Amino acid sequence: MSSADADAEMTSGIRRQGPGGTALPTEIYLGMFRTMILSRRFDEACAALLGAGKPVPHFHSGVGQEALMVAAVAPLRRDDQMIYTHRGYGHLLAKGVSLREVALDTFMKRGGTNNGLGGNMHVARPDLGVPGREGVFGTRFGIATGLALAQTLDGSDAVTVCFYGEAAGARGILYESLNMAVLWKLPIIYIAENNGWSFSSRTEWLFPNGRMTPVWRGFDIPVEEFDGNDPEVTFTTVCRALDHARSGAGPVVLEGLTYRLDPHIWYDPADYQPNAEIASRRERDPLAIARRHLVKRGVAIDRIQSIEQEAARELEEVMRETEAAPWAGWNTNAGVVLT
Ligand SMILES: Cc1ncc(C[n+]2csc(CCOP(=O)(O)OP(=O)(O)O)c2C)c(N)n1
Ligand SMILES: [Mg+2]
């Protein structure tokens, strides 16, 4: 596929105006907004089921991080590889995986992407540039850097984007991988999702001043810290990074600043996370920021509301279908070859 054709087939239906075209058109912003809402509503639906005493398999809420997840993936091409994180569903939805697949995988039902074998931590759609993910922090850096090397050896101009929670950035393999990517000018973007916490540890306890960017600047490559709760800033920052990596100039490291509004995981009471801190960070809820931006761009409130209602309807339908779907099991996977 030529670069131009691939561009036309962007994962989220986004058509950028070639390299350097980083502006975010309103129609694309609206599509991202819808994906952000779907991600939020799915987290809320899982929490509501838990609240009602129903069993919900393993999930890590992405509430508060939807802008970073969705707007950083929206500008990717279909053939760009994306390693997502354990938190939230926005990366997957923005890369083209359906909410139905995410829900079936989450609830270990038949019909998702991994036949109920991996939950939502191991969603895999290689045809969409979603090769799956690991469960042991840090290993992703080696995997992602290898993917970028393979893309280069294949003569492709596709880019690999490796998202990670900031705690994984404390593992040594990031620095080994980055060093190799710099030496070999690999087309890879490492994006830290700095959400202030790694389970019950504050980011300030892991890195000086709670930031990683000063460490990376020593590699003499583009390094940028950005507001990960602002969809537009996230989109344009990643567009610039993509242009750099795709041009053959080597890796980029980004640190998106956001905040984890929900507990680390469903069984976590999060009593270590001060309520006043959560309340103040809720004022920068990315969904509210997106809504404000859209209104400022002249989008009618009715249109915004109809997108919200449509997303709510899709969520309801998917939850109904998921509940009715048969459980997956080893026997139902007989004959399935996982490659
Ligand atoms: C090597 C390793 N240690 C511990 C875990 C368990 N674990 C899962 S999520 C998590 C916290 C991660 O924090 P961060 O990277 O900041 O991502 P966040 O959860 O904040 O999105 C931990 C310790 C793991 N998966 N792998
Ligand atoms: Mg974190």
C-alpha cells in the first residue's frame, strides 16, 4: 500500500493533510469525542455491575484519561503498530477495535478477539496494528522496539507507538530499548501516561519532581511533555511526533500529563488517594474539556447531546449482547490456532 493510500485509511477515519498537517478538524474532534464517551460509559457500566453485586472480570478504569488514550491514537494509520496499556479502552476503540469486541473479551465471552482466553488485557487485532500486549511491566519496550525494527527491515514507513503507565518507565529495559532506537533511528514513539499514581505510589516517589522528561533529554532526541487531558493538544503533539518518526529521523519520547480519577483496580479502596486531590483534578475532566472546545468551535449543543445519546445506546446494546453471549472456555476454543 502506498503511503498516500494508507493515509486515506487511517484507523479512525482521519485524513491528515500529509506531513505537517497537524490541525484537528471539527468533524474529527467529534469522532474522538464519541470514542472518549464510549470508553467512559463502558467503565461506568462495569462499575455499576460491580455496585449491583454482579461479577465483573479484571478491569482497570480509564476514567479521566480518555483524551490521552483516544487523541493520541486517532492520528495513527491502520498499519501503524500500537501497544496499549492495561488502563481503559480508548486506545483500542480509537484504533478501530469495536466496543463489542472489547466487551466480549472483558467478560470472557465467545466472539471477542482472543476467544475469551485473555480478557481485555490481551486484545489482539493484528490487522488493525494491535498485536496484543504483555502483562509484565517493562517487557513492552523490548517488544515495541522490535516491532519498529521489523517495520524498518520490511521497508515500510509505518510507525510503532508504545504507550505505558509511568511506573513502567522506571524499568531498565526502557533505557536499553531507547538507546537502540536512537542508534538505529527506529520509527517509534514512546508515550508515557503520567497519571500521578502507580497503584498506591505517587509518581513523585518514582522520578525526581514526578517527571521523566529530564532523564530522556540526555538522549538528544525530540522529547515533549504535554497536557494529556486536552484532546487537541494531545492530537497535535502526536501528529508532530509521527511526522518525525515516519520521516526516518528516529524515535520520539512523549510524556502526557493526566490523572487517574478512579481507583487503580476494582478491588482497590484507594484510601491513599486524597478526596480533595481527586475533586480538584475532576475539574479538568477531559470529557468536559472536549465539550467546551466543541461548543467554542460552534458545534450546536443538540449535536453534542445526540452524540452522547447515540454512544449511550451503543453501550446499552453491547452490554445486552455481551450478557447473552456464551461463555468462552477451553473446549470452545478447540481448533482455534492462536498465532
Ligand atoms: C513487573 C510488574 N510488576 C507489577 C505489576 C502489577 N501492576 C499492575 S498495574 C501496576 C501499577 C502501574 O502503574 P503505572 O505504570 O503508573 O500505570 P497506571 O496503573 O497508573 O495506569 C502494577 C504494579 C506488573 N503487571 N508487572
Ligand atoms: Mg500511573
